[in-house]
Amino acid sequence: MRWSKVLTLAVILVIVIALGLTAAAPLSIFKDIKWLPWGKEIILGLDLQGGVHVVLEAKDTPEAEVTDDSLKRAVAILENRINETGVAEPIIQRQGERRIIVELAGIDDPEKAVRDMIQPAYLEFKTVEGETIVTGSDLKDAIESRDPTSGQVTVNIEFNSEGTKKFAQATAANVGRQIGIYLDGDLLQNPVVNEPIPSGKAQISGYADLEEAHTIAILLRSGALPVQLDVMEKRTVGPQLGQDSLDRSINAGIVGLIAILVFMIVYYRVPGFIAAIALTIYALIVFAIFIGIHATMTLPGIAGFLLSLGIAVDANVIIFERIKEELRSGKSTRSAIDAGFKRGFVAVFDANVTTLIAAVVLYYFGSGPIRGFAVTLSIGILASMFTALTMTRWMLHLAAATNLAKNPKYYGA
């Protein structure tokens, strides 16, 4: 029985080391190796990889005047458009009464990104007399697709209940006649109505590829801009932290983490060794969550992770000190572990909850990088509580059950 538990601990250690090396691969020179399935899942923010900085200004036109409400709606539409394109953690904020600042990370084609971002995207269906039947405001959804047989790329649109009713009436009244489809005043296509269309669904075709159709579908789903936006400034932004500095920071972090783990093992011995395993598992859990939610790595986000790592170490220190006190009072190893976790839980729980409250406040009132810091900090805290209060305790009980680790001196007492 004793050797089976020792073997269990050894297997856990080997698995953790193997997973640790694998998880660390995307963060170093292994990031560019194509056969790693998650090598490209580590997304870097504007401050780490650079991007584009754009200043937009709303202009009065005969059709629309700039107001506070119209500018707020313009910001919301820009956010929807950019988020649907998959850009990682964009920064979109107002500046003054008429300007909007947009910063996008990792853009391959800045010209196209800005052009798609500020396109009005005003959709109209018109009769041959020029009467507008329905507009983009009547849309419910727009999805791009490719016909598997013909290969034709289309945007399939669906109207809301009001739009469906108007579209059905218009197609019934115009059987055998053309209804033009216009986007920003340009005729996209001019099909002939063969029969009434009561379903409220239509197709827009004529796109070169699926990417172009996808862009149009995003514009239609997000809605037309309420005001005209002109580009006042556009410039490429370099990373705030260069590659050399980033590599040095990663190396410094690795050295610091190793120093912490060595200290824990030397000072707390068996609990310290188990804490090193638990902290490695904690780091793997956090990185797995980051990859799973496609989180963006920014400098504030990395700072949040490092802060949560310090909190995880602090939780282990509190619990181990309690265990040492119980051992000095004469309790058995197993009883001391149970009492140490019981007495240390309140302090660990209070510290983590208060930090979580601060993170929630930062997320609610902050924006951009501040929210990234709050998210990574919250994820790190929850993962550290799980590993410290469950994983560490379970492994300590396994160690205490073996004759190799029953002596109190192995627990630093």
C-alpha cells in the first residue's frame, strides 16, 4: 500500500512536468513550431505585438446631425463590427464631443480594416420607381454561405417581423418586376420577383469569395452607422515592449518562479515540494483557461497573472505555517494537516474574496487593458484557491500516509 501511494505521487509529478513543458512551449521559441496545435492560440495585445491607431471624427451631413446619442450608437456599432471580425481586445473610446479613438492589435491589412470599420452599410430594397421597401433597420440576421454545388457565394438575410410583413407585401405587388438591392447607394443586384416571398428571407450574391461576403454580413448585422465618420489620423503602432525585452521578461519570470519553488522546498520540505507541484498545476489550469477563452496577453494581463501567482504562494505559506504550529503542539501528521487547512481556510478565503471584489470593480468601471488585468487576476485567484484547498490537501494526505514522510521535521516543524 505504501509503495502504491509513492508511485501515485511519482506519476503525478511526471505528468505535471510533461504538461508544464508542453504548456510553456507556446510562450517561448516553440511558439512558431507549426505542429503544436495550440501554438497560435496565445494572442498578444497591442502593447506586445503592435497594431494600428485610428482617430475618427463624426461629421454633420444633410441626412444626419452629430449628437451625443448618435455618437454613442456609433461607438456601439464599431464595437460590434470589430468584435465580430475576431480582433483581440480592441480599444474603442470617445475623445471629446465628436472624436472616437480605435486601437486594433495584430492587423494584417490596416487599410481594409479601417475601410470596413467606417463603411456606412446602409442597406435598401427599392422598386423600379425608387420607392424604398425595407432597409437594414428591418434586418434580423445576415449570414454568409457558399453553395456546395455551384460554389456561388451569397449573403443570406432574414428580416424581422415588421420587415417580413413589408417585404411580403412588396414582392406580392411587384411580381414580374425588378427589386433593386442597394448598399450605401450602390446597386448590388437587381433581381426579378418571380413570386411573392412571405418568408422574409432573401439572398445577396455576386461576391468574389467567402471573406468578402463575411465582411458584408458583419456590416449588415451590426447595422448602419448613424453618422458619417472620417479618418483624421491613422498610424501604425509598434509594440511597447520589444521582442528582446519580452524574452528577457519571460526569462526573468522563469528564474523568479524557480527561485520561489526552491525556497518553498528548502523551507517547508515535503509541503513545499507538494506546493511546487500544485503551483505548476495551477499555472497549467490558468493557461488552459486563457487558451480556451482565447484570452489576449497584454502587459496588464501578465501583471494580473503574476499577482495571482503571488497570492497562490501566499495561500500555501499560510496553510503550511498553520500545519507547523499543529505539529509543534504534538498532533499527528494527518491531524495537523486537517487542522492546518481548517484554521488557514478563513484567512485564505478572506484575502481571495477581497481581491476578487477589487477585480470585479476594476472590470466594471475600467476598459481595455484594465479589464484584461481584472480578468486574468480573477481567473488566477479562482484557480489558486482550487489548487491550494483541494489539490495540495489531497497530495499532503497521500504523503502523510507513507512512512517516508511521517516525521514532523519533513514538514519544517
